[in-house]
Amino acid sequence: MKKINKICCIGAGYVGGPTMSVIAYKCPGIEVTVVDINEKRIDAWNDKNLDNLPVYEPGLKEIVAETRGKNLFFSTQIDKAIDEADMIFISVNTPTKTYGKGKGQAADLKYIELCARNIAKVAKTDKIVVEKSTLPVRTAQAIKNILDNTGNHVNFEILSNPEFLAEGTAINDLLYADRILIGGDDTPSGTEAKDALAAIYGHWLPDNKILKTNIWSSELSKLVANAFLAQRISSINSISALCEKTDANVQEVSKAIGLDSRIGPKFLNASVGFGGSCFQKDILNLVYIAKTYGLNEVSDYWEQVILINDYQKRRFANNIVSSLYNTVSGKKIVFYGWAFKKDTNDTRESAAIYVADALLDEQAEIVVYDPKVSEERIYADLDYLNTRTEEENRKLVTVVKEPVEATKEAHAIAVLTEWDEFKKYDWETIYKNMLKPAFVFDGRRILDKEKLDTLGFNYYRIGEGA
Ligand code: NAD
Ligand code: UDX
């Protein structure tokens, strides 16, 4: 079997950084170099102060402290790292296209293509190229065409090895993965490449967790896994709307159905809507692929998952407006949380952004507190929507570091992220701080309803009648 001594990973983001850190940690005999065109990001990965790493994940800084400078390196010298590596992971971003054919749905593969062309240009020895990014099914064919037609006549073996980690639990998910999926050709060289990659994961995971498939099944499985997970959230969120009308309680319904072992209890938490960089992008991609094959019913089916998610975010914002007597103009609304989920500083596609946008349309004054998200990021998220000018966003939105202080003279609090610390606040003081009636809209169902009701709040939570 081919022995891997050096790995290069192109893309030092939320996936490349943590994944390679864990590989380096578990495989001290392999030298791992993570490269990126973004110099600022690489500098942050190399920062002496581990609190400044560009990705916040519980357990990450400890692993980086252990490996960085020994067998884990972060660099902008992309060509050098490609040249020296036996195995190259491509872990660059694959966002939804914002232009041209497939705009708003298809994955934008320009960064993937740039990587493939660069590998083809630089490689002088045989390489195993691993798709770590989430890609549309059949992308490996395009990568292979580029590598085989513009390369220096070296042999490239292409594998698909999608990543299933979730943010906020990335290190745990990597160390104790449910499964590792490796797709590749069934030729002798393809099998050898799959075995070489399996051996890397074999340093810490048992054989039965490593699943080998053909390359197309592997590429497609990643999109399907995300679609199924998101579908569960949209399913329970659609039911949350019905619960609010019928006095059923969505949590009780989740529990009741989740106890059926065929359904299972996970991913049935009703919320203000799913966010994150993956679910929406990957489902849109699936929708687009189905459509390009003429499978319109399949495409419409999966699109509903997104439509319900949009509906849920809209519904939450509308409920705030109608509860506050049909106007939030000039009213102070405090947002607890901006990240798309707890324990991450990532805000991509966070429900908070869209709820804020809807309330700003109604001229609300929003004050945001999030324990991990920077002021710069919050304004950038709003500016990116292009709904109003940068000046207007800064005039209407304030970002604060004192969550309890922020509630002075506030009309309402909206809980957008399920950070644990929100549960521990002094809610009595918060009540005293606020204008009366004091409203709390809990988009995550994390607060103690009985306590808040007793304190005098008008407490509303997703999936339960008032
Ligand atoms: P990211 O945006 O955090 O990181 C991607 C990095 O790639 C960026 O730092 C960017 O500068 C770099 N890059 C882009 N083009 C480059 C090039 N030509 N050369 C060198 N560097 C380049 O993205 P991410 O969240 O890490 O996601 C990466 C891939 O993994 C995506 O396809 C995503 O769908 C998939 N994925 C993400 C998650 C997640 O939780 N974030 C989970 C599973 C899979
Ligand atoms: C997801 C997949 O879980 C992971 O396997 C894949 O590799 C990347 O995409 P991630 O987006 O990081 O991971 O987080 P996840 O825990 O899946 O949460 C996504 C969104 O769904 C968050 O906004 C979360 O708050 C929301 N969610 C999750 C719910 O609203 N209800 C739930 O029951 C679970």
C-alpha cells in the first residue's frame, strides 16, 4: 500500500483547519501542511495566542498547541506544499453561484477548478487528490479531466472523502466520527488510493467505521445526508406553526415521535430556522442537479425544505411585530445571539441575519449581543444583504458586550442562538431593566417558561401557543 508521508490541504477554513489538526494530532508520522490564499487567515492560524485562531471550536486550540510546528504547518506557499505532498486535500469553499447559469442554486466550482489547475501545473510526481469540499455529484470527472489534460503526465488518483463534522462539535465529530466515507475508482490504483486514505483514519477509527464506495455515491451521499438532516428540522418547524394554533406543544410532539426507534430523537428541535454554511447551499445544489436531469418532482420536493425554513424565519419576525402592537418602529429589540448555532463564531446563513433584516425593514432599533461574534462580522452580514446602506445599518444596529445592561429600556428580547449562558442570566434584573410589558421571543426554546412567566414577562416560544 502507498505510504503517505506528507499531506497538503488547500483551504484553511472551518473544515480544512480542524480536520487537518486532528489528522496531524493522530498521525505524528505524517507531516501536514494547510495552505490558503488568504494570508490573514494563515497568520491567524499561526498566531502565538491560540485564542486568536480564525476558527473557534471547543478542543481545537489544545490540539493545535500540541501539533503546530511539529507536524502541522499553516502556510501561504501553496505550490511548495503541493509539490512535496503525496496526498492533497481540496477543502476550499463551494458557495452557491451568485451569477450566470444556475445563479442562486448551483454550486460555484471556480475555486475547485483553480485548485485542480494549480495541482496540474505544479505536480511532478504521482498524487492522490482528495475532494474534501462538498461537491455536486460527478465533479470528480471534471477534476480528472483538468488534471489529466493539463498536467505533467503524472498519475492522479481522485478520491471523494466528504466531511460530516458539524460546527461547534467539530473536534468531537472528527475524533469519534460516525463513519468515514471514501469514494474512488475500483481499479487497482483506485483501490490502493482508497486504502492509503483509510489507513490515515485507521490511526484512530476502527475499520467498521470506514465505508468505501464508488466515487459518485460518495459525492451524492454528502448532499443527501445534509438534505435529510435539514428536512427533519423543516418538518418539525412546520409542525411548530401548527402547534401554536392548536395548543399542542412542539417539544412534547418531538419527544412522542422521537421515541419511535424508526424516527429517533435527534434533529427534532424546533427553532427559528436552520442556518449555517451547508444546509441551504447543499439542498439548493441538490435541487439544481435534479432539475438539470429533468427530475422536476424530485427538485420541487427538496426545495420545500428551504421554503419552510424561509417561512419559519419570516414567521418569527412577523410574530414580534404583531405582538408589539403591529409596530416596532423606533423600538429597542435586543438580540441574544447572532451565530447560526451555539459554540461557534460562524454566522453564515444565520437565522438572526434574516430576522434582523425583516425587523429593520420595520424600522426597529436592534441591539445585538453574541459571546463569540465580532461587531465587524455582524455589520458585514447585514451589509452583504444590500437591503439598506452601510450607514443605515450602523445607525439602526448596535453591537454590545454587556447583555444584561443592553436590556435597559428595551421593548423586547429575541433569542436567536441557543448559547448556554443566556439561561444563566439574572432575568429578574433584566425584567426590571425593560419597558413594560416586557416581551421575550425565544426562537430556541431554551429559557425557563415558568420562571419568566412568574417574573412577569410576556414570554413566547416557538411551537407553543401563548
Ligand atoms: P471556508 O470558507 O471556511 O474555507 C475555505 C478556504 O479556502 C478559505 O479560507 C479560502 O480562502 C480558501 N481558498 C479558496 N480558494 C482557494 C485556492 N484556490 N487556493 C487556496 N485556498 C483557497 O469554507 P469551509 O466551511 O471550510 O468549507 C469548505 C468546504 O467544506 C465546502 O465545500 C463546504 O461545503 C464543506 N463543508 C463544510 C462544513 C462546515 O461545517 N463548514 C462541513 C462539511 C463540509
Ligand atoms: C451540518 C451537518 O450537521 C454536518 O454533518 C455537515 O457536515 C455540515 O452541516 P452544521 O451546519 O455545522 O452541520 O450544524 P448543525 O448542527 O447541523 O446545525 C445546522 C442548523 O440547524 C443550525 O442553525 C442549528 O441551530 C439548526 N438545528 C439543528 C435546528 O434548528 N434544530 C435541530 O434539531 C438541529
